[in-house]
Amino acid sequence: IKVIQFRYAKSFNEICDQFLELGKVVGRENEAKKIIKDVRHKVMLVKKKITNKNPTKAGQKVFVQIGAKPLFTATKDSFINDFIEFAGGINIANTKTGLYGREEVVAQNPDVIIITTMGIVGDNEKNIWKKYKTINAVKNNRIYIVDSYKLCSPTPVSFAETLNEIAELLSKNK
């Protein structure tokens, strides 16, 4: 049995590279190349759409919560950060580990909060955030729950789909 180990992909490009490598391993390199070409085009279209909508406006500040106890977020060197930036947002998380405090979130005052589903914990977390009335995301009702499989375990194809979803969330209620 041939065993191949992939390291944790930290960016959209690494997800694509690993998909191509997997395509080679299973003898489907040409199909993998076509899928990656299509996906890169879709990602480029979303980025272009964002740029064309309002090229001069600064991006919205976004906090993505991927864990509750302890509070955990997406670092700047992650594909979740790529979701945020490609969709025209700015990741407020200034951490190398992902551990974060609610006080830091309140101080950063995000325009949008995105929470992964985490089962019913996601709904509970949304209710907790609603108590922080000074946060722009709370004031403007811009707290969203996104499926954790889409956000935390994307394939190249699901990355493009989820990016489109994140871009739509960021474009709501501006």
C-alpha cells in the first residue's frame, strides 16, 4: 500500500497544489489541472467583482470564529484569511496561534463576524456576541454562521463556492 501524506494547506494556492499532486497520484492529472484552472478562474472573477464594486473603499474588518472554548480564530497565514481577503475584507485577528480574547474582538470592532457552525455552539456563540452592543457587526446585524466543512475543510471547488458565499455576506447591508 502506497501511503502519501499531505501537510496542512495554509493557503488557497497550497490547496490547489495538493489537489494537483493528488491528481497525479491517482492518474487523473489532466482532470485535476482542468478543475484547478476552472476554480482559479472563478476565484479571480469573485476578486474582480469585489474590486469593480468599490475599488476605493477600504475593506471591512472581519472576525472569523472557528472555536469557542477557548475562543479561536483564523490566523493571517491561513486559507481562511484568503477567504476574507479575496472577498474584500480585512482579517482583524493579530495572532500567530489562533487563540483570541473577546476583549480583543471588542477593541478591534469588526464590521462582520463569521462563526463556523460548531453544532449548536455556533448559535450559542452568535447569542453571546449579540450582547456586545458596541461592536459594529452587532449594531448592524452582521453576524453570520457558515458551515464548518465549507470554511475549514475546503477542496479547490468548495473553496470557490465558499468564497462566493463569503463575498455575498460581506456585500450585505453596507
